[in-house]
Amino acid sequence: MSQVIVAPETRDLEELAGRLRHWLSGRLPGATAITVANLAYPRGAGQSHETVLFDAHWHERGRDRTQGCAVRIKPRAFTVFPDNLFDEQHAIMKLLSEDGGVRVARPLWFEEDPAVLGNAFFVMERKQGRVPVSIPPYAREGWLHDASPEQRRRLWHGAVEQLAAIQRVPAARAGFLAGQGAAQRGLAQEWDKYQRFTAWLEEAGPQPVLRDALARLEAQWPAHDPEGIVWGDARIGNMMFGADFQVIAVMDWEQPSLGGALHDLAWFCTLSETMHGRSSTHGAYLEGMGTREETIALWERISGKSADGLAWYEEFTHFKMTCTGVRLGQLRGTPMMDEAAMRRRLKVA
């Protein structure tokens, strides 16, 4: 099967290797014979950040050393989201790596100077494992499709454990994720973000469906708003798994916040149903994966938090996903769905 690349932009990897080699010489002052090799874009990579895998080799203190790496570069023109949270993405990964409860790739170096690669970037350790990719949909083909129900059950259980583990990290330790003014944390922060997202989309033209959906959601405002860190794109497609079907890494922290505990659970449940649930639109139901009810029960037990009122957050998830879809359509010059489909999805007349 050919490699599928879905990245905001690509570049000459040989040239990139030379730039990284020169840059590493400043980060590893005691190293000699530095080489950078095996550069590649990850299969099924995300659409908002350019990410390149590579191996760094060098000699230091009488020993040959090797470090598998991934460089993540701040987007320039292809910006999917209105908020620049690149620094925050690095900071939350660093916090979680040091905490140890959530399995993330350990950040190694951060570079602010855009002269090196054209924009800021950070390098993290490269994890080795398998990812249930969206292109092609993992429920239709690939290693998870071919797995046994027992193996899928192990994968689902570990994924929900990690999802819940995020909520065991005190939000107070991630103050750098706070929003502005009255929208510093909780649902107010996520709501403010997507109000601004809608206004940003309207710079290219009116968005009456999104405005109607916001009004409907606001009229049904939930009473339950437990505090918590938001991962931002909570799905098994953003997790890496080992041959034993256990979680190796929780990835893609590009839209974190202090928006509250239920946003990630809602996103996870919504995407699970879409990608591999009984009403999947991307393939077939994957036997062994937990149901929505099982996911909620396991998440509540591990996180120690209540999922009361989750249905509203799932509706908000559909709104968030639609905003992203509209933005991607703007960037590509082709709408990703028509107005009638948007109204059905967002339950507005």
C-alpha cells in the first residue's frame, strides 16, 4: 500500500536533514559526527501541523548515541484554527511527560527562531508503534480492522484509561492554558473559542447555520461543568499502540485548554461512534470496542468525575467538528458539506 500524506505543506527532506544537522550541533555542544537520517512524513499525518520523523546519530563522551525524533513545525499559511497554541502544545506535553500518568512523547528541544525552518518548531522523542489512521479509515482496512475482538477490547480499555488519566492531572498545574478575561477556564473558555472561531470563518462569508447552532446550544446550556484539562482531539486515531494493543503515546495536543473534563469524553464518544460504532459511516462496526455506555462508566471510575449532561457536550462536539470542516473547505476552495447537511448535523431548522 502506498504511503498517504495529509500535511499542510511538505518540503525537500534532504535539505531539511542538513538544516536539522546544523541546528543540532548547537543543541549538542559536546557531540561530534552528527548525522540526521531516515526522514519521513508519518502515514496518515494530521492536517494542521507539518510533522517529520527522523533519526539523529552522534558521538559523545566516547559513545555512539542514537535518538529517534519527530519535529513538529508551527504552521505558516495553512492555519486550521484561529488560536495560536503552539507554545501551549509544547508546554502541556512537557507537563504530562514529567507527571507520567499520561503517556506522551517527551519533548526534547524547542526552537523559537523562524530562520531555522521557516517558523518555530519543537523536537520530541519518536515513539514506535501503530496508529489507527483515518485515511484510509481504520474500520475499513488495516491492523485494527484485522485484529480479534479480544485485542480490540484491550486497545479500547487502554485508550479510555489514558483519556481518563488526563483528568487526574490537576488543572491548576496547567495555568499556562488559561484563556482571556471572563473565559479563562471551564466551559466559558471553550465556548469563547468557538464563538471566535465562527466569527473568524465569517470573514470569508456569513455562517447562518453556525449562528443558529450556537443559539440552540446556548439556550440549552448545561448545569454540569467539571474542571479539567482539554486534550482537544480525543480519539484513538491520535493514539499510538504497541503490538500488545496497549497505548504507547497520546498525541496531537494542538488545541489544549482548561475548558473542562467533559469535552474530551464527548469528543471521544462522538468519534468512536462515527469511526467504528454500530452507526459507523466509515466502514463497519468493530466488535470488541466498548459501547458509549461502557466508555462513560470506565471513564467515570478512573477519572473520579461525573459525566452527567454529556449529551450536550456531544452536540457541542458536532459543532466544533463542523467549524473545522468549514475551515478546511475554505482552505481547499471546496465546501466539505452543503447547508442542508450542516443543518441536519447540527439539528437546526
